[in-house]
Amino acid sequence: MTVFAVEYVYAEDSVELRNEHRPAHREYLVGFVNEGPARVLASGPTPATDGALLIIAAESEAALNELLANDPFNKVGAIAQANISEWNPVIGLLQEFSA
């Protein structure tokens, strides 16, 4: 699996929208924690930039894109942009996912 760092940039003026859909967003991501073609290794907000960072291990970029496309935040327009970078965690708790 390849590890990806995904930076969500939230849509402008989307605080109320995100608050409304946060439970569904979190429930959706939790469904990808244990197994599957894309696994959420970590996820959480980045308060300084009013966005979020997701660390996802995926069998393919297509599996990653499918996970992101079906995220409830994305479906309701709360995500303005998702910046995706391949990442190789060589030190720390995620090093087992190192390439």
C-alpha cells in the first residue's frame, strides 16, 4: 500500500455546513480504519489553517480518490480543495507503512 497525506482546504463560509455533517463525515472515515483498499491511518483538523489532514494508506490512487469522493464533507460541498501527496513514513508509529 502507498501512504498519502491529504490536506483538506475547507470551503469558505462552510463552518455551519461542516458542523451539521461532521458526525456523518467521522462515521464514514472510521469505516476505513481497519481494512480495505484504502485505510485511514490518522485524521484530524488543522485549526491554524481551518482545514484537515488525513493520512491514508491505499492500494491505488483510484481507491484513495473513491474514498475522498464519497466523504460526506465532499458530497455537501464543504471541501474546496484536497491536496494529495505521496508520503513515506520512515520514523514513528506509522513506519510499518513505509515503502
